[in-house]
Amino acid sequence: MLTLYDFNAFSEDEKANAVWSGSFLADREEKGLMVQLYSVHSFYVEAFYDPAANKILRFRAFTSRDLLVPYLSQIKFN
């Protein structure tokens, strides 16, 4: 099983592949960027996308629920 530590050691291409195999949860806008939230195994990943450049700038992986606060109004819990 992929861990947060394994993910952080990946290259950007490997991170992208892991994210795309996860589950999309929500998105938000921040300073002109689209930030997309994914669930990947036992952690979450934000993908920071620049629509003007049509490029993903970085990924941020985390387990802290505090970082989910900006998304809470969009996430549907069953």
C-alpha cells in the first residue's frame, strides 16, 4: 500500500500517476490556481493547477483534517 512518505519520495510523474488513480473529492480556487483535492490510499493530495499555463505546478500530500476545511462545503458525505 502506498504511504504518504512513499508518495513524497516519488518523481512528479509518479505523483501524477498516483493522484489520477485516486478519487477526486473537490476543487477550489486559490490565487488564480485551481486546487484539486484527491483521496489517495490513506492520505489526501492537492494538485495545484495553473489554467493559464495549462500545467500542474505542484502536489501537496497530507493527512491532517485541518487542511480539508476549505473543501468542507463541497464534499458530500454518505
